[in-house]
Amino acid sequence: MAVSEQHHILETPSFEKPVKLLIVVAPYYKDIAENLIAGAKAECDKAGATYDVVEVPGALEVPTAIRIAYRQSNFDGFVALGCIIRGETTHYDTVCNDSSRGLMLLGLQGANIGNGILTVENRKQAEVRADPSDQNKGGGAAAAALHLIALERKYGKETKGIGFKPRGGSFQIADDDKGTTTV
């Protein structure tokens, strides 16, 4: 058995403005999911962030749930949690690759996502990685999302509030200097 390596862990970022995260979890392995959630919540609490938790049936649904919230809600970032344990078929490869690819594509579109979906060979590996007092991959995923939010806020552009906002069949043109006009 290999000896565990030392890993450098970045300090938890601090924020001047409130941070709101959505933790999306696939509780297929309920005990493992609960440990991942506990680690993620503790990291959010450490940063002073608020969070909501939503459950989806499996790891393949996690990216879709995040996309829905990213497009239609006001979360600053997302924490993807779940566990995929290798079985006897190639379904493991499909679920690992497609859930990861979905999260990566959302990230490249601007969503701040910490990926805490475990991809392991057996239950023992999952238990060690999910345990908040051991590898704490749930906490690590929350920390990743928080670091991306901090980076976005550091390099983000200030908007002037000018643009179109759909409102019940009409559009409102928002202009900070002249008020709002409904078209």
C-alpha cells in the first residue's frame, strides 16, 4: 500500500459581499453522501457562505440540476456531490465521464463549480474520501467553488445595469442613467 502524499490546501477565501452556494447531491450511497454534505457545509460555514441543498437521483442528473439553477437562480456557485463506485459493467465509465464532462462544460460557460463527485473502485475508498475527518472531498469541493467565486469577483467586470430583461411577454430596457422603459 502506498503512503499518503502531503497536499497543499489553499486557505479559505474571505468575502466582503455575501456568498450563496447550491449544494447538489446524488444520495445513491446515502451514508457517503451525508459525509460529503457535512464536509461541504462546514467549509461553507467557515467562509460565512449561505447554502441550499438539493438532491437528485444520480450523478448524471447533477450537471442538469446545476444548469437549471445557474440559468434561473441567483447562486454564486455550486458544489457537485455524489459517489460512483465501479461495478461489473461499463456503466461506471459512462457515468464518470459524462457527469464530469457536463460539469466542466458548465464551468467553461461561467458557472463556479466545485466537483466532489467521487469516482472510486470500491466502497472503502469512497468512505475514506467522503469522511470529513479524513480526506473530506465534500469540503474540498465547496472550497473549490468558493475559490472560483473569489477569483470571479476579483477579476469580474462591473456592469452598468444596461440590457434587456424579459417581463411577461414584454421587454424592459434598463438604463441606470434614464430609468427603465417597457417595450
